[in-house]
Amino acid sequence: MEGDFGTALLLTTGAGLATTIGSVLGLAVRKPGAKFLGFTLGFSAGVMILVSFVELLPGSIEELGKALGAEAAGFAWAHLAFFAGMTVYFLIDVLVPHEYVGQHDHPAGAHTAGLARTGMLVALGIGIHNFPEGMATFVGTLQEVNTGIAIAVAIAIHNIPEGLAVSAPIYAATGSRRKAFFWSFLSGVSEPVGALVAGAVLFPFLTPVVFGCVLAAVAGIMVAISLDELIPAAKSFGSEHMPIVGVIAGMAVMAVSLFLLK
């Protein structure tokens, strides 16, 4: 079943604001266990990779093949859009790098102003990185509500440690729960903003060809996020096997859920 604008925006908002869960964890327990974080990031990557290659990219090939009247043309254009999506995410990553909490330890006695600045820069970087994720959830929901839900859940899961990455250094530096929560919340708001921009830009021009290309580009973005960001971040927590266990579990759960929804 295809989704509508309101459903797409609602799912995107829910996924983006999952950063606040991580913020609460950062304020309450300060640092969840490495195994938990490694598994959840791996799980999220597994879901996003499987959805990209099993749902979005094949859907794009089919959509473009019908629109262009040739299966070969649909295959070619879908893959061009796929790699274009990966390239766009690569450029964002190069221009606005960011770090997950756990990738580097702050030295003991580090200046509190430096920690606060780190937290705010992480919030900015995560906010910009979340922007295409919001577009991914939005477009996936337009294709099919179940696909949008799967993407939103995967993004929500990996947004939890992102919220933690923002809140922990700010709270440690300022002692203010309000400031830590605010910056974490702000980093997640960029996802529904990404959805709104996608809706405003795409809706008036959403022909079958444009929609097919966007599906493939979103798949490319999600694969790039998973390979370049989620899996390395999962490994950075020092848990040797939990990231791959999470990837396998995420793929398995997603495959079963897609089978049951057929």
C-alpha cells in the first residue's frame, strides 16, 4: 500500500526524534554497554542494507523499466541513480565529518568548554547527516507504508547512539540536562526537515521516472550510511563479534517481516 504525505512525515519525525532516547540514556546512564551499542548499530545497518537491495533498488528498476519501456534502460538508470546517491552521501560525509561517542575517549581533565564545543559540533554534523535519512524515510513511505516503517525503525535504532553522542559531552561540560537534551533534540529535527524538503521539491515533479530514480538514490544513500558510518561505528565500541551478529539479526528480521507482509 502506498503511503501519503502525512504518514511519510509522521514516520520521519518519529525516526528523527529517536535521538532524544539516546539523550535520555546519556543523561541517565551516561554510557550504555559496548555490546549493546555494537549490536544495535549493526542491526540497523543490516535492516537498511537488506531494504535497499531487496525493496528499493528492485522497485526502482521495475518502476523505471515500465516508465521507459525497456527493462535494460530501467536497470541502467536505476544503478546510475543508486551510485549517484552514494556519491551525494560521500560528499556530505567529506564536507561535514562527525564522530560517534565511543570512537575516541576524551582525556581526563579535558577542558569543559572543549567538551561543550565537541557536543555542539557533533550535533551539527549529525543533523546534516540526518537530512538525507529523512528523505529516505519519506520516499520509502511513499512507495509503500511497510517499506517506510522498516526504514524508520532502522533509522530510529541508530539515532539512539547519535543522541547519546550529542548529550554526553554537553552534559559533562555544562552539567545542564536541559542544554544536553536541547542539542540532541535539535540534531534529530533535521530528519523531518529533510522530509519536508523532499515533499516540497519532489511532489510537484513526481513522475514515474523521477520516483524510480529517487528510490534508487535513496537506496544508495542508505547503503553508504550503513557501510561508511554504522558498521565502522559499531566496531569502534570494541565489541569484536556483536556488530556482525547485529547485521545478521537485522537482515534476518527484515527478511522475515518482508515475507510476512507479502
